[in-house]
Amino acid sequence: MDNLTHTLIGLSLSRAGLNRYYARATSLLLVAANAPDFDVVTAVRGGFFYFTCHRGYTHSLAGAPVLALAVALVFCALDRSLRKLPAAFALALAGVGSHLLLDWTNAYGVRFLLPFSAQWFSLDLVTLIDVWIWTALILATVAPLVGRLVSSELGARSGTGRGWAVFALLFVPLFDAGRAVLHQRAVTTLESRDYDGTAPLKAGAFPTPANPFEWIGVVETGQAVHRYRFNLLGAFDPDAGAIFQKPEASPALDAAARTAQFRAFLGFSKYPLWSAIPLTVPESATKVTVRDMRFGFSIETVVDAANRPGEVKFSFSRGN
């Protein structure tokens, strides 16, 4: 999820009652809820290095307690005392844990099992920015402030905002549960159709930011990859999507697939679309490209006549 969502979740955790256990609880939870995204510093070494590092060790189950301990030690250093380290660590672990759970629900995913496995895990329920979750979290943040203003005008005692914080923390999993039902319906819709007379090899449904009933569908058959934008409230037409033909197997494709960069990319991409374009310069060379059909990320290289891959280029640019 985006950092505004993580920040507001950290604030809600504090207001829901965790601020009773540590003097700097709110600040600590805000930092911890965003701490896994510290991997953004890897972007200084280029886009592909950031791509390979993002949502890696800092988003893993093994890395979570290490990251939480680092956050807790920083705050204890500010207090010049380790007396509250257990409480600070527990709160930091809650903040880091909330980040991992939120990132798990979206289509990008996380690598929970690093360093033991680089497998990606994603529930494909929400986009990186979800307007409904934003609305609930912002409402839960602003409502207590408005309440305090009204109370001060009336001379009444203002509330703590705890009820709104609990509302926000309950809304997110309940909303995700509803999205899970719709996601399963979207996948079933895609899997129950034939495409060009054949059943799909696999099919996936990925969310859109605003409409819970609207999904991006990707279907792979033996000959092509089909991509759709469809609404569950309407009829689904398997002939209405964009069709991308798969290239025939070739030594050039195999050579590109063996490079470390392509292997890393293919480990991330659930629905890769390959293309192979013959070139005249260099002579008998082939430009091999793989595009991720969910986000449009792509990676390419030129394979020469002797099937030797050249420089590998990566792009975050979105496709269709």
C-alpha cells in the first residue's frame, strides 16, 4: 500500500489504545508502520536494483523483528534509557506487522519467506492506493479533530478518538473480506470461459482503485495472453479483450531467460508476455522483451546470432 495508508494505520493503532503503553507511542508507530519501505534507498543504484530489492528482506517474516528492534532502539536512544525497550519493541512490531499485512493484500505482493525463498505472495484484493480505504482512514483521522472543535465551542468534554480509530482498524479487514468474495467471483468468471475455442491455462483478476466491481482480467492460453477490463455487474464477453500472441520457442528466448535479470523478473511476474523481434543490426540478432501484464513493467535485451544476451534494460513504464 501507499505510505499515506500505512501512516494512518499507525496513527489509528496508537489512538485505539496502544498509546497507553509507551510515552512516544504515536511517533514510534508512525515510523514503524512505514519502516519496511526504507528499502527505497536502494533506488540510488538504479531502477532495476530497486525493483529486485523492493518488498524483499524488509518485508519478510524474518526481517520484521529485526526492523522492529531497530526502530525500538532508536526511540530508546532518544529517551536515553532501555527500560521501556520491551514495550517499544512490541509496538514497533505491531507497526511493522501492519505494513506487511497491508502489502500482502494488494496485487504487488511481498516476499514473506526471504532469505529462504524468493516466492512472492499476494492476495490481489486492492490496488496500491485504494480510495475506499483512504476515505475510511481519513474520516477516522479528521472526525475526532472536528469533534474537539465542536466540544470546545460548547464547553463540553472532547473525545479521545478511540472509537473512530477502532472503526478504521475494523473497516480495512472487513472491506478486504468483501473484496475477497468479489475477487473469487472475478476469477471464476474468467476461468469458466473458452478463449479461441480452448480452456485457459490460468487466469487472474486484479483490482482497480475505485470500483470494487471492476477488475483487470488476465488469461493465458497455449497461444496467447488475453487482457480485459470488466465489471462484475455486467456480462463478460471473452471476445472483447486485447489479445497478445505468444512467440514461438527459440534459442534467443532461452538465452534471455537464463540471465539473472530475466530470472528475477520472471519470479515477480505472474503473467509475463514475451516478444521476439528479429533485427538487421546487429545481423541476425533478436530483441527479446518480457512485459508484466499486471503493471506493465518490462525487461529486454538483444540476443546476438550466437545466442549471447547483451545489455539488459528494465522499465517501470506501464503498458496497455
